[in-house]
Amino acid sequence: DDVQQRLPVRADLDGEVARRVPAGIDRRHSRRDLIARRDQLTFIHPFDNFNVMAGQGTMALEILEQVPDLDAIVVPVGGGGLIAGIGTVMRARKPAVRVIGVEPEHAACLTAALAAGKPVPVGLSPTLADGLAVPQIGTEPFKVLPRVVDALVTVNEASIALAILLRIDYENRRIL
């Protein structure tokens, strides 16, 4: 489309791939790699990449700028890149800040990896936290996470739903 013609970057958000490839992470990755080779594209992993983790860590710099007396930070866990980046920056800039990861019980891939001592695939169930639903923690983030995460909390769907409702209520009261 017009955007793809103007920019030298192409982002495929599962559109073409999802229509042609049955569900399954391995087949999807194979298709992704085939498209990248065919079209001479470079695939940049959204969380299993040290440069991406470093970029995500800049969020911690912004948070510390806005809240310098921070005691703890709660970070959602999907593939692990965000919490690895934030945790690394917190350890370097303000080591006393507790870094607490939160993941949905329907996609508890960090919990499973910590129990196994390595990234392992987990079964996924539908979750309200669909942006965190990845079948396996990233290999690169997992190398960092045991050193930078102080606690990990797994939450059930009822807790996620309640948190969403409380946030909506808070925003509605703030607007009025």
C-alpha cells in the first residue's frame, strides 16, 4: 500500500501470514523467515533482541525522571524484553528499586522458565492480557531476568478483569 511504498520498512502484523499458515509458532516463524529471505528483509524480533531490550529500557529512564523517589516498579511480562530492559536500567541507575514482574496465569512463560531453569514452551489459553500471551519467554531476556527481577506475580483472569474495570472507573471519575 501507500505507506509501504514511502517507507523502506515493512511491518506484517500477522495479516498475510495468519491467512496462509495454520496456527503454530514454528510454522509461523518458518513463513516469516521465508518472506524475509524472499523479499531481502531483516526481521527484528520484538523482544528476543538485546538492542530492542535496550530501547525498551529507556522507559525506565523516563520513569525515574518523573518519579525519582520510586520504591518499586511493576512490569508486565510477555516475551521478557520489556522487563529485561527496565530491570537492567533500574539495576544500573537505582538498584534499590524493586522490579516486580506480572504475567497472566494463562500465559505464564517466565514462571515456567524459572522452574525449568531455561525457556520452555507453555500452553496458552485465551487471556484478557492478550499482548502478553507468548508461548515461550525469549532466550536473550531470560539470560538477564534472574539478575534484575526481584519478584514475579502470576494473576488470574478475574484479577485482570477487575484491574481493567478499576482503571476505567478511575478514568471516568478523572474526566468528570
